[in-house]
Amino acid sequence: MLLDMNVTCVGCGYVGLVAGTCLAEQGHKVLCVDSDVKKINGLKRGTLPIYEPGLGEILDRNVKEGRQSFSTSLAKGIQTGEVIFIAVGTPMGDGGEADVSAVLAVAREIGQSASGGREYKIVVIKSTVPVGTASRVARVIKSNQRRPRDFDVVSNPEFLREGTAVKDFLEPDRVIVGLDNPSPRLKKTMETLYRGITDTEHPLLFTNTRSAELIKYASNAMLATRVSFMNEIAGLCENVGADVKEVARGVGLDSRIGPRFLEAGVGYGGSCLPKDVKALAKIMRGHGLSPRIIETVDRVNEEQKLLPVKKIKTLLPTLKGKKIAIWGLAFKPGTDDMREAPSLAVIKELQKAGASIRAFDPVAEARAKTLLKHVTFCNDPYRTLTGCDALIILTEWNEFRGLDKKKIKGLLKRPNVVDGRNVYDPGEMRRLGFNYLSIGRE
């Protein structure tokens, strides 16, 4: 089997676009399909619908070399694809469950498109889906076939971090492939698909589909648990005079624990952790189990998001009529993603208390404007501070670290800073005359 396989990625959002582009980079011929005409037309012109460092350069190269193309025709993608990735959105439903309606809609189309193209299809679920969805997709495809067609459904969850997604795909900690059919042909195809990516340091792990689906949720829930745990420890640090950064460093040096996801701050956000924690709790309740740890993790995170407001009130007891500067709107640096971003909760709570907001983010302004009302957006971090009674830092963009602190103090009406990401050194900030509050440090 040659390395250059015909691959279709259904969904040109964050996951589908990164996966499709990186698979093209490995030599496969990839057709990326999406129903959004504006998005597809933009991609054909080289305009990305997301901000992701390094993705644009790889995409441009593969398009020029004929390995990657874009279409709004799902039927075309189904007919030409040997391997069909489903990478559509699974947003959170009202009850916390993942909405898989878009996944099932694609499955119906695959079942109905029985004429033309290759006879055998491998359908790979890249979207984050509840346990049992692969089996459900297989049933939907089969029930919608006009005539029998051989196919297999594979669970292949993504583990991409926004801001480092290209590296995460090309140099993964592991690639999980869930198979319920022990067919050597299926296993060989998946090994070939990832041949340029997996090796002894980046292993490919085969499981059944239900294990693969649960690995995704369990991984994200574990990461979220670490974040919420350190945020609770940060509260204790403030009470006993400890420094949460020193505590995290000491804890992280334990080889059984490690340093990642031990940074205290204003909570996690984004498209994965909040949604997947709630979905896992929903799955557990559906099986008659009590998700006590998972529900506590979620509750701690929601409370943590509003901690900057609580802290600013110790410096400005009355917020009505006050002007507050916000640095950082995206849920983390390296992305323009505003989904579940702490900034949304903080700004709305400040506005509710009567404060006016001036905000800056190096890449997320356009998305923020669709989500936030009555906010003055500035194109420079210094300009944001003019006449403000306080500064709140909500995203740890690197460019904030090297700014002139004396200039910051001079621009603020009052030298109040609430550092929700522990960007600055408390001792230095206080020596410079700031009323400085951070997370988990004196």
C-alpha cells in the first residue's frame, strides 16, 4: 500500500483543518469538505478561518503541490475518499451532553452515497463523541445504505492544544485508534495513514472503539482536575503565606506527577476541557454513577473565573462608574478561541457592577466583538490603560511580560493590577508602587 492515500476530512473547523493539512503534509491526497461556502471560498484563497501558528504555511505548500483541496460537496468527498474523517462539531447540549447530530448527519450521507467511487470505506471519527458513538455511526451508515457496501468505523480522538496543534499532530504523545473489527486490512490501513507520524517515541495504540472514546474524555477530565486542584491550592497559599508557583514547581518535580497543567490562574476555558468535563459527568450519570470529582472540578473552575472580580473589589469597593482595562481575551495564548474564556465571565460581571471596559488581545479581538457588547477595543496594550482605575490580566500573552512597567503605572489612573495569570513578580510590582494582586501569591 502506498503512503499517498485518498483522504476526506468532513469539517473544516479547528480539528478537521489541522488534521487534513497535516495528513497532506505526510503525502496523502486530502479533500477538506465543509458546508460553509464562505469558509471554503476563503480557504481556496488561502484565508484561514482560525488562528493557529504555522498552519497557514503548511496549508499553502500542500495546496500548491496538489495534495490538499477544498469543496462544499460532501457527496464528492464520500465517493473519492478511501478514508473519511468525521471532524464536525459536537457542541454541548442543554443538559451537558455532547450533541452528535452533525456526526450522525454525515453518517447518513455516507450510507446513502453507495454509488460510484471506492467500494470499501473506512470512516474515522475524529470529533469528540460520547462512548458508544462509533457503534451508533456504524448502525446509521448500514441502515441508510441503498445497497450493501463494505465499511468500517474507527474511533481516532484528537489531542490537539490550540496554539501548538500542528506540532501536536505531527509529534503526538500517542495516536489512539479504536477498532471493533480485528481485520488485518483495517489495522494496516490505519498504520499506513499514520506511518510518517508514529514511531517508538510517538506510539500508535490500538484499542476497541469504546475505550478510545473514553480515553479522550478521561484525558481532558484529568487535565481539568489538575488545573482546578492547583487553583484550590492557590487559595490556601494566599491564606498561609505560601507562593503557588513555588508549590507547583516542587510538586511538579515529582516524576509521578510532572509539571504540566499545574499553573494556577483564573481557570480553564476553550472548546475541550469545559465541554468534555460536563459531557463525562453526563455519561456517568447516564450509567447510574455519581460523578462527584468531575462535578467538583467543573464547579471550582466556574468559581475561579470570577476570582479577579472578587479581588478587584478589594482595591475598588465600588465599581460603578469605574474604568477597567483588560489584557487578554482568548482563553489562552496562541489562539483566538473565545469559547468558555474566563474573560467573558469577568467582563460581564464587571459590567453588571457598573464598570466600563477597555480591552486588548493581540489576535482575539474580531471574535470577541461578536460576543461582548459595550466594550472599547484597543489595538495596543498601553492605549488600553489610559485613564483606567485598574488593569486585569486574563491571558498570559508573552508580549505582556516585556512591557514597560513604569509606563503602565503612569498610564493608569490608579496603579491597581489584578494579575489573573501570574505574569509579573509580586515583589517587583510592589516596589514600583502598584497595588498588585495575583493568584496564590502574597
